[in-house]
Amino acid sequence: MTWRSRLLAAGVSLVLLQPGMPSRAQDSSKAETIKLLTDQLGGAEYMMGFVSNLYVASLRCGIGDPQIWVRVAAAVDRRIEHCARENPEWSPVVTRASEDAERNAPVRGQGIGYASLAFWKRVSDAERWFDKIAPSERCSSPALRKVLDPAAVPDEDLAKARQTMDPRVRIEFEMYEKWRTIADIQKWIATPCDALWPN
């Protein structure tokens, strides 16, 4: 199963995951192109909700480096910026969306992109989400520990935990593991904009 298929199975919007405009968009109206891009940016915002959850979990559980998730958001920003340079019609839409996001963001500053603004906006929500379940219970999850720190859980323990895990949840955690890697993959940022995620 490709990563794109796994993301589909996990219910994440693939409008984000295909930053290159679909071929039909080349013959569509400007309004349609703008709508497609707006949907893609909405997908990035949706993704940042999950990424902020992982950031807070890393902080509260004391597992792994929480800055990894800040770098994931920054990598998505660089990817959006790269594709905006590749597709001139993106630039004004991305600029406008970032300006709108900045007005409601708790963190502001030059160079903070759309995904990072969405990330920081959701951190307080993530803190409330985390506190709804006892931290000790949440932090003991082998799947979560593996995402936060790949060296934290022996493969045997993770395999055992996955046997009783709902398939949809298992796919989600595999997706989070993939997201973790994009923080430091520079070549991913500059790949052609026909697809965001590598297979």
C-alpha cells in the first residue's frame, strides 16, 4: 500500500496531498484553480491539528524531541512556498491565506508560514485534548511512544500492541511516523508539485 493510499484510508484530505493542480485544472477557470488551492491549504491546516497533538504529547510525556513537530510544520511551509514559486497563480492565494491566519494566530512574526501559524493556533486545543485522558494512560501507548521516539519501544512490543489495535488507528499512527520523517528530508520539499507525499 502506498503512503497516499494509507492517507486516504486514514481519512486525511488528499486535496492537500496533491499540491500540483490536477490536469483538468489547467483548462478550468481561474476561480476553480483558486478553489482547489484553497482546499489544499485547508488540508494543511487539518494536518497541523494532528501535528500539534504530537507536539503536546512529546512535551507532556517527556518522550522524544518536541521540536521535531515544529520542524514538520516548517517543512510543510517550505513545501507550500516551493509550489507557490512553481505555480504563479498560487502566490496571491497563499499570501492572502497566511495574512488571514496571522490575524488569529497566537504566534506572529516575519517568515512564519501558513502551516506554522495553523500549528501554533492549535497547540492550546491540543493541550486541552491531551488533558482529557490521564497523561500516564496516554503516554504508555506503545504506538504513540514509537511515533514520538522511534527508539523508545522495542519492535516486539510494538508488534504486540498493533495486533489489538483498530486497523484505522494503526494506519493513522503509520501516517504520523511518516510525517515525522519529513522534518529533515530536504529533497522532499523541492520535488515536483504533482504530489506532496512520496509513495
